[in-house]
Amino acid sequence: MIEPGGRFLLAANQNSDSVAVFRIDERSGKLAAIGKPISVPTPVCLKLIPMFA
């Protein structure tokens, strides 16, 4: 999932039970991992839920 601002990509890794966060380079589109993957049991879908309406 790419967040609405287009700066970050979150990848659900179903078989490794994790979600990884990457920064997207605005010019090249290359990804750079941010921190360590987050432990989540069998993630298959990521959905952004607005905090403020």
C-alpha cells in the first residue's frame, strides 16, 4: 500500500508474518527500508483508516 502522500510504501509479508515500511525516492522511485519490519501474524491486506474526518 502506498500512503496518500506518496512518500511511503507498506508491504504485507504474509509468509514471514511482518509488515515492512519503505520510503519512496521522489525522483527515482527507488525504495529504502525504514527500521525493522513490524511483527504481524499472517498479514494479507493493508488498509488506511482516516484518523480525522
